[in-house]
Amino acid sequence: MKVLVATDKPFAKVAVDGIRAVVEQAGHELVLCEKYTDVSDFHKAVADVDALIVRSDKVDAAVVDAAKNLKIVVRAGAGFDNLDLAACTAKGIVCMNTPGQNSNAVAELALGMMVYMARNCFQPGAGTELKGKKLGIHAYGNVGRLVAMIGKGFGMEVYAFDPFVKAEAIQADGVNVLNSVEELYSTCHYISLHIPANDKTKKSIGYELLSKMPKGGCLVNTARKEVIHEEELVKVLTERTDLKYATDIEAGNQAELNEKFGIRVFATPKKMGAETAEANINAGLAAANQICKFFATGDTTFQVNK
């Protein structure tokens, strides 16, 4: 089988070497399409491959149409909104993600941004401490669980809301369970956001929830920008001069946010959640192993378009 790694923003060399070793040891061929400047290069590269590994690269209907032999695509990371699931499903292509491989990197970034915002973006003047503050985890998955653990290490009082995780499992981690998203936002000084972007969640975080936050509240978004109602974010930050917003996904109106709110807002220049050497390697190797297992035994454990 022929496996393509198509990455506009490439994996680190050590990750590519590891992917190659996994793929070739299983008897398959590995080809690369890195740092492509035109999507047509991606279309040409995918034309005759059986499997595809991507990072944030969009696998849309045009890519699917160009991929005549494609049987499986794996997004190296937890989120998979860059994959057109409907187009893939229509062609019988299995789509997977690699949950958990980037989790620690994202969790550490979330807490790092909390420290940064608490200390006024490291500008002169008194900031505040995380110890004793209430930390809310909005979606208690792989990342949320690690954010809770690290937050407890800072001495924070940790709460979580996730209707898809049993309360007993959350409580077993020493985390307080809240019964509604409204209760989470009205209770916690810091909210760490980890919900996916879908039809129900897009623009769901807006004025109504953010205006409930306690004095000095800060929302940290390492999820997706689409879940934020950006116009309402401007409104609440204007009315509540004590609130802050930090994200590793620049908002569509980031220039406006920066101009109006200064150090009360912060965005990394590009999505940084998985940008560690460890996460880069872990996600790439996981993708390669999942593809090899799929071809060897038909394993579809991490399929997301069932």
C-alpha cells in the first residue's frame, strides 16, 4: 500500500523518520508532500495513494475526488473538522483522528496562558495568582482531564461540566461536577474550553455565558475559534472591563479585539496547542500505526465517520 504524508506545516524530521520506519516495516511505501504552496500539488500527490496522513490540511471534496485509491485518512491530532466526513463516507473512505496524542501539550499551553493573563501579559504592575482560584473545565475529555490535574497542582479549585462523561468518573479525579454550563461559567474565575466545533456548539460561547463569569474572569480557548460568538465577545469585554480572553486560535476579529482591549486579550500567532516536539512525534507515529493496523486487520478503533 502507498501512504502519503501531506503537510503544509510539516512534521519534525524525527517524526517523519519515525512514520517512515513504522510504514516501511509493515511493508508499505511512504511518500511525502510537504510545504506545498498550491493545493493542486496536494491533489496530484494524493491521486494514487491508499492512505493519507494530514495535520491541519483540509481534506475536502476536491481532495477526495482526486484520491482515486484512497481507503483511509488519519488526522494527526484530536480535532478533525478539517476532514469532509460526508465526502469521505460517500467514497467509502475511513476517517480517523489520534485522540490523546497532543493532550498534554494543549493542557500545558492552557495553564501557561492562564499564568500569562494572570500576570498581565508580563507587563509591569501587580497581577494575581492562580492558587485558590476556581478553574472550570468545559468538556472533560483527554485535554480537560490533564488541565484539571495541572490546575490542582497550582492549588486551584477545579470544577467540570461535561454531559457526556459520568459524574463518578470526574469525581474520581477529585474534580467537582457541575450540572449545567451556566453554573460552570457563573462559578469559575478561569474557564478552559475544550468543546468541538459542530452545528450545536458553533457560536455557543457568547454574551449570555461570559457575562455570568465572576469578577476578574478569564476564558482560555484551546479548542476552535468557531465556538466563540466573536461579536458578542466584543460586547461582553466592552461592558465587563474586568474580563479577559486568551486563545491559541486567532479570532476573525482579532485586530479589533487587540485594538479595543489591549492586554486583556491574547492570541498566539498560529494554533500552538500541538506545537511541541513530543506531540509532533506522538501524533505522527499514532497515525502511522493506525493505518498499518487498518491494513493488517481492518482495525477501525478511532474511526470518526461511522
